[in-house]
Amino acid sequence: MKTKNSLLKNDGMQSLIAALICVVLGMLIGYIVLLLINPAGASEAILTIIENFLTYSKGASKIKYLGNTLVKTAPLLMCSLAILFAYKVGLFNIGVAGQYCAGIALSLYAALAWHWSWLPCLLLAIAGGALLGAIVGLLKSYCNVNEVISGIMLNWITLYLTNMLLTQVKEGTSPYTLGVDKINTSALIPSLGLGNLFSGNKYVTIAIPLAIIIAIVVMIVLDKTRFGYELKATGNNKNAAKYCGMAEKRNIILTLVISGGLAAMGAAMLYLTGYEQWNCSTSSVPGMGFNGIAAAFLGALNPVGAILSSFFIQHITAGGAYVDKTLYCAQISDLISAIIIYLCGFVLFMKVTMKQTMSRREERTAERELEKLAEAKSDGKGGDQ
């Protein structure tokens, strides 16, 4: 029993249990919604969402479409890292969506208009996202502007600037940008043979292992370096950090610069594979930035957890596209995915609830033991008399 209790007290185990509870609840609510819309295909639909690429009968097709899921997992992981990095310093960088847009705009424009190779395009994207992060950080540090307000405003400004810029490199008969794989193959992120592991999937590149490496680097920086300690100290108590000689304003700005760079890098990792083209008539910011929030919290704000949660969220998002459209409308996949992703945001709430429940149990157990001890002492005194 003691071993079981000590295991439940472990922070990592609590995060895992909380995440699993949120995932199961999300699936359950999604299933209930499907039942309400059309009971006949509800069971098959929810299984299809869970299975995703496993719905294919051929092994080669399964591996190929697993590759597609991984291609979109990389940018989602980068967005979740951007969120959790800022959150460790007590900042909620909701401007990740705009910083992601900046990465799309600069990487695609450099690739299509200037014909740069993939590495300069990637670095330019990072610089653009970092610049937006710096603007939010400066406003927060020197003008006391809440980073949520400035981040939301910059999201929309960046979206429309992205549309304006990329209109110059779009196809003549459609609102989509020119294909990077057709115009400038040197701008495509290299595969180095990874595509062959996924049935010749040309979109699988080094972006996937690179995103995982960056997650590990972020974890090391936050947990094993003085810089990471200062960032977390600033997040826990800005005034105490300042009293100890830490440059809290510099830390806030630098954190948002790094966070913005990570988000923009994620965008370049996707669009420089040729997997997607940007729609220059887009009127809403990309959902990848907001899904990154769910991935970060589902992963318990841990970089390694973010790797697993990002894959899971992208897995169910892609799986929703395979739901039978003759039984459900085209938007049902987005609805179910959104419900599950929404529930993923309650991981910290679940974790806190678990801790409070365990604390109350321990208090009641301690009270009972004290009562027994007091009764034993009183019985002993009575026997002596």
C-alpha cells in the first residue's frame, strides 16, 4: 500500500494519470455527440478517429500515412514547446499563432521569391517569429501590457500581413501559393533517406527528428542550466528574482524571443516540405498555434510529454478526416477533434484535484491514527488504575 501511495505521489505519474483521464473523457464526450447526431455510425466513427492511418488494409499504406501524421506532428510539437517555454516563466504566449504565421510568410517568400535554400529560409522564419516575440516582451516589460492582449492583436496583424506578402507568390488561378517542390527544390528540407522508411513518403524529412532534438534541448536548458533556473525563478516570483540580482525584464523579453522563434521554426518545418500551400485568402489564424496550447498542457508542460501529446493530438485530428461523410457532415471530424483537444487543456486541473484528494485522505488517515493512539493511551491509564 505504501508503495502504491508513493507511486501516486510521484509528479510524473500524476501527470500521466491526469492526461489519460482527460483523453478518455474527451473520447467519451465525442462518442456521445456522435450518438446524438447519428447513432447508427457512432461506434465506427469514434474507432476511425482513434485508428487514423491504421484504417488502411495494406501495411505500406499504413506506414506512408503514419509519415503524414508525423510531418504535421513536428510543427505542433514546436508550437507546444513555444507555449511551455513561456509558461515556465509565468507568461502565456497566446501570440504563438501569429508567430507561426510569421514563419510561414518569411520561409515561403524567401523560398519562392528569392529562391533561397532551405536553411536560410528556416533561419529567416526563426528571426521573424523571434521579432514578434520581442515586441510582446518589450511591451510586457517596459509598458506593462499584458502579453495575452498584445499577442492576440499581433496574431491578426501578422495574419493579414502574411496574406499580403504571399499574394505576390501565389498561383495565378487560385488563392494558394506556388508549390515549393515545383519552383525551388533547394528550399525543401532534406529527407536524408527518412522518406524511404515510410514507403517513399517524400514529405518525411529531417524536420521530425530535429523537432525531437529541440524538445530535448529545451528540457536540458530549463532543468540543467543556470539560465533555465533564472527563467523559472522569474516566473515563480518576479520581485524575488529581481531582489536576487536577476534581470527579470531581460528574462521576460528573452523568453518570448525564444518562444516566438520556436513557433516560427515549426511553421517552416511544415511548409518547407511542400506538404501544404498557404491560402492567401485565409481569414482566421492557423489552428496549429492554439492546438499547441492543448499539446503543452496535455504533456504536463514537460518537453518529453509534449512529444507524446503532440503526436496524439495530431493523430486524432488526422483520424477525424476518415469519418464516413455520408453519415456525418464534413465538419464533424473537426468537432470531435476539438472536443478531445479542449478536454486536454484540463490536465493541470485534474492534477491539482488529484493532489488535493490525496492530501485530504492523508489528513483523515492521520486523524484516525491519532484518535487510535489517544484511545490506546487512555485505555492504558485506565488499566493501571
